[in-house]
Amino acid sequence: MSRTVLVSGASIAGPALAYWLRRHGMTPTVVERAPEPRPGGQTVDLRGAGRTVIERMGLEPAARDRVTHEEGLRFVDARGRVRASFAADALGGDGFVTELELLRGELADLLYQHTRHDAEYVFGDEITALTDTGEGVDVRFRNGSSRNFDLVVLADGLRSRTRDLVFADIARTRSFGLCTAYFTIPRSTSDGRWARWYNAPGRRVVLLRPDNQGTTRATLSFLTPRPGLERLNRPAQQEFLCRHYSGAGWETPRVLDEMVRAPDFYFESVGQMRLERWSRGRIAVVGDAAYCASPLSGMGTSLALVGAYVLAGELGRQHDHDDAFHAYETLMRPYVEQAQKVSWLAPRLAAPKTRAGIRLLTAAARVATRPGAGRIAARFTNPPSDAIDLPAYPPAGQGGARGACGGSSTPG
């Protein structure tokens, strides 16, 4: 009898983990608080080892069918003039924009469609209590039901409530003092196939990115000493943004007007998750719930995909879940630590306080576009997405442990 594994979260890490668990002979169940797969979302990229995992799943052609066709990134001034441009193939093709850019919801849906026939999905519910009995994990759900699983993996977000049921005493969040609002707005004639980055004085940024659905993805990012904005309700957050971005210039008034009508408005305080360990007994964490590196790292998608691949692979290879969890952490920890090496200065350099600072930023960006400076710039802009040697895990029945419930294994 194969291990039964409950996975909490159906964004990217959760469905990816379900795929690899099934491939290694286990029985995954995925529970998701949202009533259905979440569509849309902002743009993510497939690069480095994360892209390798997608290739090993056989999903790269399907991912290419869903790309946003973004041609690159342009820094613009208040009059819309381009001050610096980075095409998708700039900086070795692994810089600000890559050839495989797609919406987070599109990637999540791709993974869900690829796994929904081989894994049980439970939408509109969430875990409210976890009890590790030593022989399994008793799980209570919000709908009042209870079930037992051999293992539980928490694959939620940075501020996962389910993670805090088990790991609250060892979880530490690193804050950058940066807040970001994401939402979708109607496409304008000024929106082409290039992402446009605009800096306003006061450490305020407006980013507009094209998608593949005929709309534009807007991001408002700003540095602030004021804590707790992420805990305000949506009207209060939007009221704050309208005040904070008043007089910012460029296309900001259009963005603010459309923001109040956006169906997918989301606001967050950007941070990193630091956990002393990623498992306790029969319960483990993966993805943002375990080691969110923040959007500043450019590594969130890679960490989610690679973490799911390694965790499932070790559970399939190891006789004992403790050994598997230890091996997973041993292999992933250096990769995560590289991704989390984001300087406190990074958002401050990207969002200067003064007009003089903005001019200096755009001047530096123009220098980075020159052929001779590209390699040097790439050292600072390209994330360490390839900084791990991915093991080759044979699927169940082709050698290695199959991870039986009782802890024994049968050679393939």
C-alpha cells in the first residue's frame, strides 16, 4: 500500500508535488482554501533548475503555449520616454525578462490540469488542526470532517496559517519595508508587448506588463516605514494607495482609476520566510511556506518547482520519512540560501527617493545595456536559478524505494 500524502495549497508547489508523489508511487490529496483553481495573477518565469523540472514533467511545450509574449523591459520617464531597454534575450536571456514568462495562474492551471486525474483535489476547504500520532497524521478540516494521512506537506504561501499550526515557534519573517499591490487593468493603446517600469520620487514604482489575455498587469511597489498595511481591508488599502501615489505622474492616474474596479486586487508586504527546519515528525513544508525568498529574488517559481521535485524524489527513494525529509533539506538548503541572499539595499536602489536618484538609476541601466557591460550587469541581475545539481529519481517500479506505509521498501 502506498503512502497517502496530504498537500495543503494548489498554487505551484502543491500541484507540482502531487505530480512527483504520484510518479513515485504515492497517493496525493491536495486541499485548497479557494473554491476553485485561482486564475490570473502576476507574471512569473521559468528559468534554471525550475525550467529543468518542467522539462522533466514533459510540460515545456504546453508552457510555451501560455507565455505572455513579453518582449522585454523598458525604463520610462514621466513623459513616457524610454530611458533604457532590456530585450528578453539581454543579459544572456536570464535577466529581467526571459523567454518563458507566463501568468502565475496559467502555470498553476497547467500543473492542475496535468495532475487532476491522478490526485484528489479538495477545493473550498482548509486544514484547521494537525495531530501527529507517530503512526500517521490526524487532520481536521474547516468543514468539520477529519481524515488520517501517512504524511502532510504544507505548500501554502509566506503567511501560511497551516504552517503556523506546526512551525510557528521557529518561523521568522524577514521584512524589506516594501509593499506591493497587484491587479489587472484594461489594455490601453500605450500598452505594447514590452513591460514598462516607471519611478516616481518618494520610492514609488509603477510597473505595467502585457499578458496573453488582452489585458495589462499592474504593480504598485513602494517603500514605507508604516507597518500593518497588509492587514487593512481592501477599500482602506486602495484609499491609501490613491493618497500615496497622488501626483506621481506618467500613467499613474489611469492605473489608480482602474485599480478600484480590478477583480483580482492583491496587496502584500514583501518578505522572506526563514525556518530553522522544514519538517517535524510526519509533517513537512515546501515552497513559499518553507523558504519564500520574496519577489525580489526572482527565484520563487524555481524554488517551488525544485523543492517539490526533490521532496517527492527523496520520499520515493528513502525507506523512512525522517531520512527523506533530512535528505530533502540537506540538498535544498544551499540552493535556498543562495536565493535568499537579497540585500536590504536592493529595493532602495530600485526605488530611489529623489529625482536625482532616479536619474542615476536610469543612467546605470543605460550603461548596463551596452555590450561590454552586459556580462558584469548579469552578475547582479541574474538570479542563481541553476545553483543546484538535480538528482535523477527513478519512478516507482524502476528501482529504489517505493516508500511503503510501513516504512519498508521493495526493489523495483
